[in-house]
Amino acid sequence: MTAGSDAADSHHHALEHTWTEAREAAARGAGPLPPSEVPLARAAGRTLAEDLTALRDMPHYASSAMDGWAVSGTGPWILAEPGEPLTAHQASPIVTGGALPPGTRAVLRRERGEVVPDEDGLPHLRTGPGAPPGSPGGGADIRPAGQEAKEGETLLPAGTVLGPAQVALAALAGYDTLRVTGRPLVTLVRTGGEVEESGLPGPGRVRDVFSFLIPPLLEAYGGILVGHEKIGDGAEEWAAALAEHDGAAPPDVVITTGGTGKGGTDYFRETVAAMGGRLLVDGVAMRPGHPTVLAELPDGRFFLGLPGNPLAAIVGLVTVGEPLLAALSGREPLAAVELPSGEVFEAELKRTRVIPFRRVYGMASPATGVGSGMLRGLASADGLMVVPPHGAELGEPVPCLPLPWGRPLAAPSSGGAGQGRAKRRSVASKDPVDWSALDG
């Protein structure tokens, strides 16, 4: 590289956002999406935007808690037609959950009663030999109306994350849809004519990995994948894929892979400019992932351009995409946890290194296979360590971000006897440091 090109490269990096600036720009660039109504079938995992209240008493009718007979007065009882009002000394069969006929005073469980003929040969109900004395008592095995909740009572407060039990409760209460906080709709556009969808690719060809990498990360970060397509490298294909299509609800975020460089076949910026968009982040002074680009269109959509290298793309998604999705979802971006560096890093002028790491004896140490720039290190990583341009000494705290598949990160200052020792002692001191307590 010539001196002139060195100067040009230095000038280019000076214009790029730092790692911290890029995250802040992504978080500032968007606001929370408005709440929306979703059907119950799609409500799991969403967050209630308002209190869920009982539309009426739950249950809304008095019912039997057991299989048996609804009875009125004391026995023996004459059998009446099911559902007909009961008068004294009458009974009718009933099943669990069945509505009690008017006049019911108690339910006699099936195992505690028997139907036998009276002296005239007509069937009547009486308590069986195993029934407790005096059974059934007044109100026995009756589930009164409103026992679970009264009309207007709050069943679940706003802010509740909906799981299967919460959605089932909403269904029991009579809801068909729920008002939930906004989550961004995302479309993924994979580019590259050299990408193979299956099998072993030949020379000059590569296997698709983004179909497996990106969607689960989007879900973990609060996005909802609503579209996924593969295009080639032509400008026309880019324009068609990123255009807003009539009749379809536009996504809030479009994520592309590849095409974010500044070569002759990189069309991200050109397409954004043709659509009247503006760049919020045009490159990040980090390695890998520096060609990550974030743009906003006049219609409010965001375009996130990720590099074509898998590891670089994940670094770009965690650095810029996660804060953007957090802002649209109305939550705070992931907070970095400081862990001691398990390796010495020399200074690298003006560029942050983002490295997959594993916790080894409580320290963040680069994961195996990072040098390949591909996926081996990422597959075994607990998170991404962020090494500042000035480097890091052994044991010096560095910011670390978790990955959804990694072990939860714990800061040295959090609870536990071993962690307390780590908090009180410096690596630079002569006393031993028990970092192994942080491996979890």
C-alpha cells in the first residue's frame, strides 16, 4: 500500500462512527412503535400494552366442580330431567363444568351417590355407603359465578410478557385479540449470485449461512421476520427487492447481507440514495464489520446493510441492529458487561476489535477459530468482547456483549463469595485472584 493510499484510508476511517457512536446513533435514530392488536395465536412472546381485565364474571355462571348430581334439599331425591329447575328433594345428573339448574343447593359426587328403585320401583337417588355423614353439605362442589375474577378485575397488568398460560387466560376471559407493545417487522434480503442454498459448493461458490444465523437473532432482539428472499448482485434486483410493494404491509426494517462496500457491484448506498434515504451510520471503525451501514427512508423504514462475511455480519447486527430493534421495541439496548481480558491486545489505531470470546477462568478469551473470520469461533462463543483501539492488558476490564446462545455473562462485581474476592482485588496486585468463580 502506498503512502497516498494510507492517508486516504486514514481519512476514510476518521469519518466513520466509532463502535460506541454507531450504537448510540442506531438507538437515537428510532422511537418506539405504536401498540397493535394481534390475534391470540400470535400473542405468545409479546408484551401487553394495557391491563387485561375481565370482560365479565369468571366463570360467568355457577357450575359443578365434579361429575355427579345437582340436588335440592335433603335426600333421597327424585330424579328430574337434566337442566330443569329443581324443587325440594329433586336431583338431576350433571358433569364437571355443567351449568347448575335453578334451585340447586349442592352437588353430590358420583362416587358418593347411587340410584336405586324405591318401594314403587321408581328410581331415586340416595347417598352411598361410602359418603361422609351429612353429605352433601350446602354449596358442596359448586363453583360459584365470579369465583376466579369479577367483571372489570385486572387479570394481567400492562407490561406482562405473554406465555402459553397468559394467552390461555385471555382466551378463557373471552378475548380474540390482545393489544401488545410494538415490535418491528423485518424483511431479510440475502444477496450474492455465488451463494448455494444446499450441498457442498464448488470453487468460487459459498454456502448460505445467513438463513440460519439472522432469523433467530432477529427474534431474540425483538424483531418479527415477515419476509425473506434471495437476490443476485444486479442493481435492478436490489431496487426491486427494497422497493415498497403495493398491497403488503411495509416492514419497519429491511436487512440486507452483502453489497455494503464501495465496489462496482455494491448497490446498498446507490439504492438508498435513489429512494431518497439518508445514512445514519456509514461504516463503523471496527474489525470485523466496518462496512455496516444504517439508513432511514422518507417513509420511515430503516435499511440495515450488513457485510457479506458471516462473522462481520453478526458483529454489525449486534453493534448496530440490536440497538435499532431495541429502540423500535421500546426497550433499552443490551448493556455491556465488563470482564477481564484473558489476552494482551496491542493498540490498533482508530479501530475497535470485536471478538467472539469464551469465559476461561472468569476472563474473556478469544474463541477458537476467530482467525478464520468465519464461524468456528462464533459457534463456541459466550459473547463478543470489545477491544478499544488502544488495546488491552491482561486482566484489564473490557466491555462484553452477550450472544443468545452463549452462557449468561456475570460482572466481577455481582454476588457470590468468589466474585466478591475478584471485586476487592486487582489483577495488578500480588494477591491471587479467583476469576474461576465467574465461569458459572
